[in-house]
Amino acid sequence: MTVRQADVDCAGFRRGLGRASPLVDLFALWRGWGAATGGLPAPRAVDPVAMRRHLGRVMLLDVTGPDRWLVRVAGEGLREMFDADLTGHVVPDSLPPELRARALATYGPVTAEAVCWLAIACYRRPGPRRRVFYRRMVLPLGHLEAPAPEAARGAAARPVVTRLLVGFDWRVLPPLSLPLWELLDDSDAPKIRRDLVLRRTTGAAAG
């Protein structure tokens, strides 16, 4: 697999989402929820009614450690991807082995640094001419922690991430016949992937 990673500003992150992807709307909702808190929305700010059109393809993860997350909510559409209901399970342990390293490589930095992460991929299988167009967006939720008194002068508040909002968008041509993760990790499939990272969730994310 060829993987390219780039840091982008908010405009570049939106371009990576594409024009027609439903993730564009989900990202806009996330930005709106964080407008009053300097760019990092609190978990209680998430409005299920506003994001009802996305519920089938989102996961909400509770951070239980630096590299462990409890699946609080997993949309019905994700059963098509994993061939299982992950609700109540722990990530990465509950994922297929092929996907665990990939989850750690994205969920870990989002948790530690409060960045926004977008994985974009196109997978091509030469035999059946199947193509998979795939995007996964990981957004932090949490709060800003005031600096210690001795460092308060000129110090910025530290973001503390307590949950992750993960949105998925995929299209398979011709129609899906296997769990999506099996198609994504088919060793015979040439793969092109790029990751876009929005490192500032304050200031730049409001742009």
C-alpha cells in the first residue's frame, strides 16, 4: 500500500472530504458544536437529531486509555463493514486483526493531540474490476484544561479528549458481496491511500 500523510488547514481538510460526501455535513456540525469552546466540542454538545442522517455510518468511542476505546455507539451500516455489531466492544481488540494497526495509527494521535484525521483510500481489484472508494474521518470530543497556575501566563489550555466521533463513507463498484474490511485488505488489491491531518482544533478549525 502507498500511504501519503499531510498536515492541512481547515480548507484543505474540507477539500479532502470531497463535495458529495456526507462527511462534509458531519464536519460542519462538529465545528459548530465546538464554536463556543475554542474548537473542541464537549461530548454533551453532540446532537443526535442534527446528525440523524449520519447515524448509520458513525461510531462514538469512549477513551478508556491511550490506546483503547470503548464503542458506545456503532451505526447499523457499519455491520456491512465489519460483519458484526461492535457496540459495547473494545477497540482495537474487537476489530479484525488486519485493521488493528490502522485503528491505532489514527485513533491514537487524535486522542493524544486532539487532531482531526481523514483517511482517504481507493482500492482496485483487477480480477472482478471492483473498486472501493473509502473515507474515514475521526474527530475529537472533550474539554480544554486550564494550564497549571505556575504556567498560566502565556500558556494555552490543554485539550483533553474523552471521546471520538468517527464517520465513514464508502462506495463499492460493483455492489458489495463481502464484509468491507475483507475487500480493503485483499492482498491482491492495489491500494492508494492518503491521510490528511488537521492539527489545530482551535483557531484553524474555525476557519
